[in-house]
Amino acid sequence: MSNRRLDVMMWKDALTGIPRVNRSQWETLDLFGRWLIAIRAAVLVMTLLATIIAGVFAYQHGMMNWTRFAMVAIGLMAAHATNNILNDLSDHRRGVDKDNAFRTRYGTQPVEEGMITPRQSQWLAIATVIPALATAAWLTLFVGEALIPFALAGLVLVFGYNWPLKHFGLGEPTVIVVWGPLMVGGGYLAITGVWSWAVAWASLPYAIGATIVLFGKHIDKIPWDKPRGVRTLPVLLGHGPARHTVLGLLAMQFILVAGLLIEGTLQWPVLLVLGSLPFLRKIVPVYRKPTPAEPPADYPPGVWPLWYSAHGFVHCRNFGLLYISGLVISQFLP
């Protein structure tokens, strides 16, 4: 216990990537640093961006409540973090991560690698979900019973995503719903007290980006998931059809933006998303070809065997930031 020390640089690494630490490093790491690694903190940015989209629309419509916005952000990120912990615990118990499996090669898996026990992981999940439950209760009290279905759906999906949804090809469609109408639409409802179908539709271009990241990860994992009976949608579709599905999703993002712009839900500054097109010149050829036997010489260290998901994450980040920037600029238009 006395050997533990604050490691701010490790906090930074955990917030910007998925650091790989060995047993001796883990033993000396402070509790907060351990928690950031266990929840895979870097990927929570996707949830934060979804919350910001809900907030931007609330502000645009003159109904922004900053306290509720903060509660939504805290609650959704706590729920996402809890889901990440439970995914690792569930996969450990089902033997999915056994024998140097996919996820233990590119990032630390505390339960699988024996750094924490399954019981400690359970307690970590309980502690992490408390802010989500508390903010959901607080928001429901002040917003009203209209928020209850969203809170219940979120709770069910936190515990049900890894099993059974992911194992029966339902994980990817679930992500579109969660990062779209549930997070953005429900977040807007929590902030303003009003449901908006326009906001729900406007959430879909970003939600598809989050789905592309997961789709890419599950394509990467086909050689590991298929023999273990994990029937993700890419496993069910097959490698080639799954890759072409992602290409269709990439196109759908821009088609939706164009449709919402023509319909009037969005304004012309969202055309900033066209700034993500240069990266498409790289990601499209990646998805048109099978996984390379080895990463390119200039591939970032510590990322492989992530291939399709790594490219998908960069696109999601680029598209999401440009989409939000376009929404923010729209606030200054008549």
C-alpha cells in the first residue's frame, strides 16, 4: 500500500488512450489511475460528445439548463464506464479473454490478468454506477415521469449489452439507439423537459459514427469471437459483408446530414463535416481490403491488433467534432 503513488502522466495516458501496464506497475499505481484504466476512460469521449450535442440543441432552442446538462454528462459517462467494467467481468467469466485473447493484447484487462479479483470488479462496478443512478433519480424528480422509460432503458442496456445482446448480433444496432435517441434525445429531454423528434433524428449521424467504431472492433475480433461462440453482427455477416456494411454506414452519415439540412432541422454550418472527407480517402481503402498480416511500418505503437476499429475511432472523433462545431456555429445564425 505504501508503494502507491500519484501518477498524473498515467492519468493522462488513460484519458487519451488505452495504456498497457504490467503487474508491478499496477501495484504501484494510485487508485484513481487504476480506476481510469479499468473503465477504459479514453472511450468515454464518445459519450461526452453525445451529451454536448444534446446541450447544443437545448441552448439553440433557448431551453438550456446548465445544472441538468452537468447531471446528464456525469450520469451517462458513469453508465458507460460501468458497462465497460461489466463487459470485462462478463468476458472473463465466460472465458472469452482467456489465453492471450484479442483485448488482452492491446490494453490492460485487470480481471483477466489477475490484477483485481472478480469480486473487486463487482464492487468497482457498483461504486461506478452510483453517480448514474443518483443523477437519473435527481433528473427524474425535477423533469418528471417522462424520463423514467429512458432511465430504465439505460439501466437495462448497461447490464444487458454484453449478454445477451452482443452475443446474438444485437450489439451494433443497440449502439445506434443508445448513442442516438437514447443519449442525445433523452439528454435533450432531461435538460429541457421536452421531447424532440427533430433532435432524435439529428442524433443519428453521430450515433452511426459510434456504431462504426464498434463494428470495426468486432470485425477485428472475428478470429477470436467466432471460435468462442460470441455471435456479434460481423461474425454473423462474415468478414467481407461486415466491412461493406461499414462503408454503407459511412455513406449514410453524410446522406443523413444532407437530408436534415434540406429538411431544415440543421443549418448550413454542419457542412463542416465535409472536413472529415480527407480521412475517408484512407479509411475506405482500409475497409475494402482484408486485415493485413502485419501493421504498416508507420502504424502507431500499442494499437495493433486494432485495425478497423482504430481507423473507425479516428473518423468518429473527426466527424463528431466537426458536427458539433457546425451545430455550435449555427447558434450565431438567425
